[in-house]
Amino acid sequence: MLVVVLFGFLLALLEGVPTPQQCSRDSVDFWGADIGFNTAGSLEKCEKICREMATCASLTFRASSDSCWLKNKRGGLRGPYVKGGLVSMNMDCGDKKFDQSCIEENTDYWGADIGGRRALNFDQCETFCRDAEECVSITYRAADSQCWLKYNRFGAYGPSPGDGLTSLNMNCTEPAKSDGGCKRIDVDFWGTDIRYKKTDNLEECEKLCKDTDGCVSLTYRSSNRFCWLKNKRGGLRGPYVKGGLVSLNMDCGDTKSDQTCIEENTDYWGADIGGRRALNFDQCETFCRDAEECVSITYRAADSQCWLKYNRFGAYGPIQNDGLTSLNMDCAAQLSFEKGCERLDIDFWGADIGFQTTESVESCEEWCKKSLGCASLTYRESDFSCWLKNKRGGLRGPYVKGGLVSLNMDCGDKKFDQTCIEENTDYWGADIGGRRALNFDQCETFCRDAEECVSITYRVADSQCWLKYNRFGAYGPSPGDGLTSLNMDCPTEA
């Protein structure tokens, strides 16, 4: 009998199978998830009882009282805890140290906690995660030996700076990225569900979506085989990082956007679909591609924050902001003059005299030409909306707004003489109104397009543009650091 036991032990070592001695955890409690209690004279006898029970996955044993607790979950209810006098073990411990090459120092995987506990060191915290059924990542703080086990890779919202914290995903080789074209690993397309069903695998979930009328995207969780079908690309508000999920759009158009127009230290403020964590700028850009209404992004690397936008340049155009990086998904549609008078991503708001849907901006223009009193128009291609206006530039002149095209019937599209520009000078008052402009030239174009505008003041620090109905403003030029002013008609003196 002794020979057989020794032979089995040696065979286990040779095959790399963990022995009971390797799987046992001294001074550790697998608390909770109890399915039975027995008295057993030794750890080996407690283990034998567990192995003879089909639903027993782990145990905890106390030698002082021969107490044997049987459990139906690896690591107990919420994973291991340090507790003297106890020994715990999983029946299948897979006791192999994980690859720690992706350890992130001074980094927090905040949230998605199974629970916090003490661990003697980082290695014990990693062992606790291996032993806990749902654990896929950890964060450890050496200063007070605090160990947090996580059920999501990268925690709830992705990595964030955390002095004195060390974090690790148990699977280093599976970063959140595109897989097989359209698949997004560890990503949730939350909301807009039209159906829910259990399927054996992701491929069956995808087939179910193809066979379901109105299904354009899905999210799948392999741990319980849940398959959610959705009627909107990217879900309700676009993708979010969430471990254990795989999401995909049925038509993903998975081509990386042109990033030549990235703007460093620039914010596209407002027009948010919503904020979320992204591991890096590229993932933020991928989230935008996957979201139905997203046309631009702003990303902050310091805390991995990603904002998806439904307007190019956000709500009011670019503004300077250190540490932010912004991008329009369509670089080629930069604000410019096309066919002379057209203004892309510009709204001539107000002064409306008519509205209808037309097939194109050219059809909208033809309608304006035939309409008495029509001096300008604004067109939105996404829903074919055409607004006719009785005033050049609309009620108060042009504003930046993504997705719109505006034009004056008589635009006089010739750049003005800028020889009389006055640096560090304010033309205070007599404002038609303030607005954002990408640069001084666009501010000057806005004035040309506005019916009553004769001068401008521009502040580059926040891209603010004031159109004026008086030359030199209300009271004449005054000192103004960081301001640049111009009369549209240079030759006439004040």
C-alpha cells in the first residue's frame, strides 16, 4: 500500500499535477459556501470526504477540533482569508504561479472587488486570487498588507494612478483589444437589449443575432453563457471596459481612423455621449468607431478617461487644455471652404423662414434660390433637414456645430485685408455675440458671414471669438493682453 501511495505521489510530480500538500493553504480560511460539516481525524480524511461528494469543490479543516467544512465553491464564498489554526484547499487548485510580467506598479485597478483582505505579501495576494473562483485581477498595498481580489480585468474602470499600489491581471496575454476583426474582449455594449438567451458559445450568440430581425450588436459572457442581443451599434452609449464579457457589432467597419489630425493639449468640450475608462488612446478611438453616434473623442491619459462625442470638435470647438488629446474621426472633413460659400460644421442659427427635407445641400440651395427673401441656409445631411433664413449668417452669425453645413447665397468669399490687426488689443462691447472659433482666420470668416459684423476680437487661449456691430467696438481700442482685434475695413481710420 505504501509503495502505491509513493508511486502516485511521484507520478503527480512528474506530470506537474499538484499534490494535496501543494494545494493546502496553512493559516487560511475558505469562509462560506458551506454544503456540509464533519469531524475528521486529519486533513487527508477531510479531503477524502470532499472528493467523495460530487458537489464539493473545496474545504477548510481545523486540527484542534477535527472540524471539516465542505464547500461548493473554490476558495469559499469570497476567496481566501488569513486565519490561524485553519488549513484550506481546493480539490482542483491549478497550483501554478501566474505570469507576473504585466505587473503595474503605482497603479490601481479600482472597483469590481470580490472583497478586501490581508495578505502577507504580493505573492500571497496572487495565490488568493488563483484560489478564488471568480478572481481575474488583484491590487495590493504593501504599506498595510491590503489585498483586493477583482472579478474584472483592470477592475471596474481600467487602470488609474495609485501611489504605493501594485496591480496585476492573472492573464497577461489577454489585453482588451480587437480579436478576429469585430470582437471586443473585456468590453460591454450595455443597454438597447432586444432579446436575451443562453447559448453554448459566442459563435452561437452571433448566429442568433444574424437570425434576429433588428439585431446589430451583441454582448456575451462565457462564464454563464449569457447572450444579449442589441438594436444599436455599441449599445446605448457606446462600449465600456468590463471583464469577462465579449461584445461585437455585426458590421464593425473595423478600420482604424486617420489620426493625422490628432490635437494634443486640446479639449473638445461638451456634446458628450458619455465618459468611460479606456486603457489608452487607441482603445478610446476604437470605442468611438464602435458607437453609433460618435464622431469625435477627447482622452485624458492621467486617469485613462475617454469621452465620446456626437459633434465634431465637441459642442463649441477646440479649446486649449493641458493633458487632453482630441480627435475627429473624419479628418478629411476639416472646417474649410468648399464650392466657395459652404461652411462645414457650422450653424447659421435663427432667422428661419422655412423648413423642409431635401435630398442634398444642393437641393436645399435650389429651394432657397426660389424662395422670396431667402438669404442663407443651414443643412443637416443625417436627416436631410433644410432650414432657410432671411439674414446672412442667421440671427447672430455663425457657430461651430458638427454635422451641419451652412452657406450665404451671396457670400463675398474673399479674405479681408489683415494689415490693421492689433495685437494685445480689445475692441470692448458692441457685441453681436461670443462663440468659439478654431483660430483667428475662422473668427474673421464668421464676421464676413454675419450680416451686421464690422469688427472682431479674438482670444487664442480659449478660442473665443466676439463679433462686433461697431468698428473698434463700443468705446474704441483698449489694452487687452492675449486679445487680437481687427476692423474688417482697414483703410478707414478710427
